[in-house]
Amino acid sequence: MNTTIYIRTLKRAEHTVFCVADGQKTYFDPQFRVAVPYSSGQQVKRSLIDALTNAINEVPAPTTFLFDVDKDGKMKEGEVYATCDPSSADQLFGGWMKAGKGGVERTIKRRSPLSISAMRGLHPLLAGTPTENISFDRSDRPNNAVIVRNEKGEVLSDEQIAELLVGKDRSLSRKWIPDNKRANGLFVQDMAIDLRRLFCVVQNPLEPEITKETEQKLIENGWKETETVFGKCLVAPKSVREKLIPALAYAIVNWTITSNQSRTFSLMETLAVAISDNANKIANSIRAKLHEEDDRKAVPIVEEELLGVESYVTLAASGYIRTKKESADALEKAQQRLVDLMMAFDYENQLGN
């Protein structure tokens, strides 16, 4: 029985920003000596969870923010935790950790059944970070407020400002912002679904994933006790699985960067999806190859007939990759294949009893 599904997704990004840090987050590739833009696995995970909750029209679980105030009245950051209740889809698939201050309460934690990589360049030579100069211009508005302060922090009068600007060609309603990084190119992202954990919550009193109160609530809501390689577990009822599996498959295929750190809009269209139960083969399915005559060029490749891998190629991919099997319904087929694989797993009898 296959217990892990591996998915590799190829996307194209055009003149956008994934994650803001000096314009756009990058890492340095030491072999090709270029800066490669990326979106962190955490940001991808958040985008996927957003797509999931939108698909089922469910508000994500609330988050609790704790603060401590000392004797001087200064507020300090405390713990942050969510509900730690798998009744919410974002919690079930996203995992959680709640560690109380001072070690008074037991720490409860659940590792997410979804292992999610960063989205990075398919090859260092196939993704880049061009720069552009931009301006924040409000010079056409007569109602702007302009405040100029001297070295003592005192606000200058209009007459003092006018005197200061004598002999200077300077606008006070326009800001010049040079060297803004943007990301473009072909990007790949990997994901692994641990089917053993997907709908199971471990009942281990020594390393608890849920509280006794939450455990009792789940049992009352139809969660069944079973035995897995991780020990005693509660497994979500079939009705819950039938509701969430199509939504999760949709989110895996259709997520885009949606956090408030993503700007300069790009469709970020999916070009290809590969699905396998073998991690090594999934790495070979969507890849790049150095050009035979120029080591500073790379060619993107989607292996369409690789044994042990199912690949789905969209119409848009043919503009960037040599392909023979692109189709208008490629993403729908990939989504349905994920549904079939997740539905086929025997969550309640994992040990074959």
C-alpha cells in the first residue's frame, strides 16, 4: 500500500514579487553564481490553505495572541497558537503547536501531513530578478500635506520650506524608489502527502496531539479509534474525508501566492503537474538540462512518459517547453487523479487488520 503521494508543480511567474525582502527574496546559487528568487514553503503553505478554505467556504480557525505586561506597564510578546482542533480543515492539514509558558501545561503538537517545499527556480538560469525604478507620485494632487522638520524635530513653516528649496529642482510630493527587484521565469515546487497522517490524529498521552476535551469532542462527532504505525489514532469519518479530499486536491493544483507580501500581479499560471509515489522519479519528471553548446543556457523539460510518474501539461506550457501532450483539461485531470489516490487509501485499516 502506497503511503506517500509526491507532487511537483511547474509554474511561470512574470514580473512579480513573491516575498518582500530588499524588493524580492533571493538565494545565491554558488555553481551558476546568480541570485535566484523564491517563495518560502511557509508562504506556499499559507496560499494552499487559503485556496482550501475558499473551496469549502470555511473560515480558518481563529488564532490566539498572548501578551505579557511587566510591572512597569511594558507589553511583551507572548505565545501564539490556534485552536489545535482538527475539526477545522486548516488545522487538520496545516498542523499546530501549543506550548504554554512556564511548562505548567502539556505541549500539544501535530506535524502537518503535508510536506511543502519552497517555490524556487526550475534552474538557476531559468529564473531571474530584474530590477526597475519606480516612483510614488502624488504631485497632481493639491491637497497633499508636506511636513519638513529640522535637526531638532521642529516643523518648518511654508516660508522656511520655500527658502530651503531655492536653487533646488526638488518635488516634495514625489518619491523616487530605485532598484526594485522583480521575479520572473519558471518555478518548481514540491509537495509530499503522508496519507497515514492525513486524516488521523495520534492518541499518545506521552506526546499528545490534542487535549482530552478535544479528543472527546471528536469521538462524539464520529471520529473512530484505529491503530496505525504511530499507535492509537482517531480517524476522521468518511463524510469528512469525502468533503475535504476534493477541496485539498483543488488547492494543491490551483494555489497561487495570495499573502499580503505578494504584489505586482502575475497570473502565476501552472504549466505542468507531476504525480508519483517515488521521490526520485518525481525529481526527474520536471527538470532542466544544460544547453549542449552553451553552459550559460538551460532547457526546461517535462518527461511525458516516465515510468512511475503521471504528468499533466497545460496548453500554456507549450510556449516555454517542447511538449506533445498538452491539453486544455490537464489540471482537471491532475486534480481528479489526486482525489482518486487519496480516496483509495484505507485510513481506518492501515495495518491491514
